[in-house]
Amino acid sequence: ISACEKCGEWEMALQSFALLAQSQVELNSISFNASISACEKGCNLDQALHLLTMMAVSTVKSNATTFNAAISACEKAREWEDALQLFSTMTHNIVECSTTTLNAVMSACQRSSEWQKALHLSRVMAQRKVEWDAITYNAAINACESGGKWKHALRFFI
């Protein structure tokens, strides 16, 4: 499944996942995560969310990798509300969020011109002491730009 995902063959990855599910092989977080990631890379949010739902009703426990892939799928589909909902679910389930997680949620908000939500997430990152990277700064500055708030953007340079 991971090989298919890395080659951008999300449909083949899902076929492999379906074959695993039909066989006697026990599905685990690795097979789910690779499949959700393949859907993210293939810009197929509906399938990614379907797999996440399947995982929730199974005995397989989701983790940060699971949520990061699903949130990234939301980002690519410009579905900021879904990204925020997954982030909320993630924190409610006490799954550790990382710079990658918050970058994906911020980018989803920024891409959908929800600059205020993106800037709120930047404050959440500070409260949780999540380290910023170049992607974080870029997402925050782009959020300010999409909201026409250039003075807010200058704060990230100081």
C-alpha cells in the first residue's frame, strides 16, 4: 500500500487495502495510515474520510499519522471546516499534535481564505509550545495576505 501511495497510485493502494480487508490478514494502523495517505496524495478526501470512519469503528487505534494524513487531505480539498473538526477530534482523543498537524490545519484555513482561523491556530501553537518551522511562518503570513492584513504579517518577522 505504501509503495502505491509513494507512486501516486491511490486507486491501486485502495484496491490492495480492500484485498487485505477481505482476506484473513488483520488490518492495523499502518495499513489504514498508508491508505489514508494515498488518498491524500490523490486528492480524494471522501475516501480518506471513509477510511478514517472505518478505522474508528474497528478495533484499530488512530494516531497522529492518521490524523495528519486526513487533515492534509482536507487541506488539499480546501475543506477547512473538516480540517478543524479532525483537529478537534484529535485533541479530544488525546492524540499528540505536532508542527505537521497544525501546519496542515493552518494551511487548510489559509487556502480557504479563513485567515482569522489560521491566526487563531498560530496562537494555539504558541500555547501548546509547538515549535514553528518555515511552513508554519509561510502559512501564517499567507493567511494574513489572503485577509489583506499586512500589518499582522509583519509581526511574524519580528
